[in-house]
Amino acid sequence: MTAAERRASLSLAAIFALRMLGLFLVLPVFALEAARYPGGDDPALVGLAMGIYGLTQACLQIPLGMASDRWGRKRVIQGGLALFALGSLLAAWAPTLEWLTLGRALQGGGAISAAVTAFIADTTRDEVRTKAMALVGVSIALMFASSLVLAPVLAHHIGLSGLFALTCVLALAGMAVVAWVVPPEPPVLRDAARGGLGPVLRDAALLRLNLGVFVLHAVQLAMWMAVPALLVAAGLPAPRHWTVYLLALVGSFAVMGGVLFRLERRGYLRAVFLVAIALLVLVQIVFWWSSRQTEAVPLALLGGALFLFFLGFNTLEASQPSLVSRLAPPQSRGSALGVYNTLQSVGFFVGGAVGGWLVAQAGASGLFMACAALTLVWLVVAWPMQAPSPQGPKRVTPQEQPAARAR
């Protein structure tokens, strides 16, 4: 990476980290703390307050991605962070569960993922973009691991309202990073004519990636409905689960950093991509087998499976948005990443809702079998993919369009 690429990648990853830390700090303690609000004795309302963030975010990813194409990345990012801070402040003040739900909905309105990832794509070359996207993934993973340790301690001292106030401060810090650290937008891209959704929704390669992010996050959320029970059955108490998650996560990043980028430079991105999906299939089969055993499964086996899962998951998390940004027309990059992030949010929702239903109806083995089947379908659909060249796919100019249509 050049100095300018490092500055852009690290500062934009920092924005993701500040925003996601605020979100993750709330999640481990939300259900327990929200039950203390007036109306908190209704589990359905607590679930709505917790999940409405994802719903509003899913609804606004595409509009804000398109807005970043038309009016610029920085404006949309600053506006989204301001809305996120306002929602956090409202949630911190909320005297009832209804007000807390409204605050969570406003938080979700700050759907800036598409604009931030498009900004990363605007300011990095194709050959280093996967590395830039991986920095975002590392920052999010570290924030998640940190929240598992910090959230219970902070909630004990400042409560849920204090956590939301802290989230507001983190969002304001993100706005400061955008104003004073993030480099200016590239003038050529900023002033170029902007595209729309049409080219994005007609591109088969982009549609494959959109299906991929949906499956990836649906499976990732669904499997956590049953994985903790497997760890408990293997003899690891719930308060110590984070140690296995953290070791598997850090190990996967170490391997990914030493292997993925070198293989991508040598032209093996397609092979790495497909192997990563195959690893997810293998992991679900291991969990399915483990869930059917009558005796305790060795903890080392489950830890190894989690390492392989995080290795495949983090590889795909880094490579998929990179591929989207390289395959999409530059003038529609925000729109393409908006669609991509919308399918990601929908995957979260479906994974949680359907995963819980599958565990209730078919048990853990049924859940893991469904996850394995869905991931296998993804592998088949992704098989024809071709990684773009570092220069990116050739784009048809307006003057060439009639001849291209005739061909």
C-alpha cells in the first residue's frame, strides 16, 4: 500500500470500528437490561427493540449507497454518523421501552456501510483492495471480541443508558475522524456522472456475490443458536466461551494475512474464494456430526472447527466486498455496495429467525444440516465465478452501447 492508501484504509476502518464498538457493547447485555424498562416484561417488545436496528438499516443501505454515488461519500457518512449519534442519545434518555425502540430505529438509519466501503474502493488500487477490506474486517472482529469482555463490566457501572451515551460519544469521534483524518474524495470520481441500480441488478457476477453475503451471514447467525450448547456439552462453561472464540478468531486472521494476500497477488483468488466456501460446508458437517453424538465431543475438535469457520468467514468477508467494488461500474459503486449490504442485513435477520425455528423444530442437527445444504448451494452457484483482473472488467462507454447491444 502507498501512504495515501494506508491513511484512507486505516481511517475508514477506524470509523467502522468506532461505530461497531458502540453497537457490540450493547448486544451482550441488551435483553437483560431492557427487561427493567416499563414494558420490558414483554419478550416480543424487547426483541423488537433489539432487532429494529437491523430492519431500518436494511431499508436504507441502498438509498444511502446511491446517495453517496450522487452527492459524495463524506456527506453521506457524516450524515449517517450524526443520525446514529442522535439515535444513541435518544436511547440513552429513553424512559420506556417504546422510546428505546425509537432510538434503536434511528441508530439503524445511519446505514453508512455502503458509503464507507465504496470510499475505500475509490481510494485504493485493485491489487491492494482485499487487504484494505480485510483491515475493516479485523477492526470489526476486534471490536466484537472487546465487547464480550467490556460490556458486562460497563453495564454494571453505567447501565444500558450509559452504554448508549458512550455509543453517542463514539459516533461523534467517528465524525471527527471523517472531518480531520480521512483523505479528500478523489476529484475525478467525485465529479463523474453517477449511475443507478440498473447495471448492478443485471450483472450476474454481482448477483452471485449478493447471494453469497446473504448465505454467509444467515449461516453465521443461525449456527450460534446451537454452537454454545455444543461447547457446554464438551465441558466448557459458558463464561469461558469467549476464550475459544478469541483464539480461533486471532488464529484465523494470522493465517489469512499470511496466505490470502500472497495467493491473490499470484492470481489464485478464485481458488481461495471457493476453498473458503468449502471450508464452511465442512464446518457445518462437523457440527452436525458433533450434535448427533451421545457422548461428549472433544473440545479440541470444536475449537478446530471454529478456527476453520473463522478462517473461511474472514476470507470471504474481506474478498467479497473487494470483488463487488471491482466488478461494479465506478459510477454505480455505492449502489452496488448498498445492495450488497442490504442482503447482508437480510441474512442476519433470516439467520436469527429461521435458525431459532429450525432448532425448535428439528434440533441442532437439523439446523447444521440446513446450514450445510445452503452453503453447498452457494458453492455450486459461485463455481463459475472469475476473479477480475487488477485493471477491472472492461466497461462499455455510452458511444459503444448500441454496438454492444447488437452483439
